[in-house]
Amino acid sequence: MREILEHCVAMDTLAEQTYASMAAVCDDPELAETLRVMSREEGSHVAWWRDLLRAWEEGLLPDVVNDTAGLAARLESLELELRQLLPSDFTDCEPQAMLALAARIEFFMIDPIFGELIDLTEPGRAEQRHQAYDRHLQRLVEAIERHYAGDTLPAFLASILSRTWRDNLRLAVFATRDPLTGIHNRRALDTHLPQWAAWSARYGRPLAVLLVDVDRFKELNDEHGHAAGDAALEAIAQGVSRAIRASDLVVRYGGDEFAVIAPETDADEYCLLTDRILQTVRAIELIGPDGTRLSLSVSIGGVVAADDAGSLPRSIDRLLATADQGLYSAKQAGRDRAADPIVLGRTGT
């Protein structure tokens, strides 16, 4: 994982330095300013990767990539190609050549590999990161369009650059997102939870897994229709997303059930987290087809893995089955509540 993140740091650092060097010698004031801004933005991208690298070194980030060696080799190849592309001196570079060079740099940077890494390592902030990069890329596209007419080849290639980036994002969404609610899907859970469980056991850090079930969902569907049921699922998914922290991950686990992976969450923090979720869902303003407010609530069960450092990781099936026991208890106790966490490890079973 270290090698992967170091390649990401190196590539964005190279882009940051290249844009700064071109801005320093560019004789087009407007383009020079665009390049300076892009250099600063690349600097913020470098900071993203360095923060993640630091978190990994401190044991706060699991090895979320399955094929580490394959991904590292791919990134190494991309970095080598980028280095070979860049000249050693930009003094004689004309504005058009600078724009062409910038476009080629960004073609490397829109590789799906980077978007997938952001989604995997920082799911809570992924949307903000993608939006920031979209603004960065559009800045370049607009600069190219200012210098070339709409029917020229460079302008066409600029539009292809923008479209490729958005197509890559859409493909990533199809692979890891639930189409109805927009949150992560079961595939994301199957990817993240084994890694977080291994991290928890290796470093002896608490890990909470929650199951959140919509109360009386079948009755809501039967009484108000499936469109109202879908709207309720969307609203609850977004509510849970607001209630959790940036480091947590919420996924659609089943039809009317969600799961939350919450690293660094002990039994006390579990209670605070579930309370936020319950209150957020209760406060949702959802109007049914007859104009009346639909009352929404959820039941929550959860498990906290609290093993000593160096323990064997808890099996994913055990974690989910234990959380499901808690969920059953919450429903049996009357719904619209969270069961006490079931603690596995040094302070529990």
C-alpha cells in the first residue's frame, strides 16, 4: 500500500511542478494564471495522498487493495510514461504546446485507477475529491477552448478529455454504487469489511459494524406504493450518510437494510453513532402521495470487534451474523431503537 500511495504522491507532485514551471515562462497572462491555479490544485491533490500515506503509516488505514503488486506495477508504468513525456526546459514552450502538454498530463491523471483508490481509501470524502478534480479538469478544458475554435481538433480533444473523465466516474459508480440510493453497494462492503477487520485485529483498534433496518417497510409499500417506498429508502440512505463520520462507510446491504462500517469505534462511540442515526431518520420530512407526512424510523443492531493487537481477524460472516442478532433484539424490543453493541474481544465474548 505504501508503494501505491507513494506513486500517487510522485505523479501529482510532478504535475504540480510542471504547471508551475510553465506558468513562470508563459507569455500569455491569462494562460499563465490558469497554469498557476492548476499547480496549486495539484498541490492540494498531493496533500490528499500524503494524508492517506500518513494514515497508513500510523495504522489508521487498511490495505484496501486486493492486488497490491499489480496496482503498484500499473502506477509505476504510468509514472514512467509521464516522466518521459515532460521536457527538461519549458523556456521555448509556446502557449499551444503548453496546453497540449497539460492535456496529456491530465489524460494520465483521469485513469480510473485514481478514482477507484479515492473511493476505496476515503469513501466518506470521495464525492468531494471527485468534484474538486472535475473543477480542475474543466479549468484546462476551458483554457483550450479559449485558444482554439470549437471545430478544431484541439477543441474536440478537450471535449473528449472531459467526457472520458465523466465516463470513467460513471463506470466506477455502476460497479460500486447502488443505483436507487446512490450509496455504496454490497460489492463495496465485501471489499472494505475484510480489510478493516484485518486492520482491527492487526493493530488492536476497535471496529464497529452496524445493520440498520427500515421499520415496517412492507407496510409502507403496501399502503403508499412502491414509489413512496423507494423515496423512503433514498431519504434514509442520505440521512444515515449525514449521520456517520467521513471515515465510516454506509452501504445498501439488502432491500430495506443498510450496513455501516465504523473504524475506531468502541462501545461508547457506537452508542453515540446509533443515536445520531436514529435522530436523523426520525427528523426526515417525507411526504406521501396523499400529501401526508410519512413517519420513518429504523432499528439498529451492531457488533464491536475489540481484539488485542496481533489477533486473528474476525470472520466477516461472524461480524455480520452478530450484528444481525443485535438487530433482531432491537426489533423485538419495539423497533425505532438501537440494541446495545455486542462486543467481541478483550471486553466481551
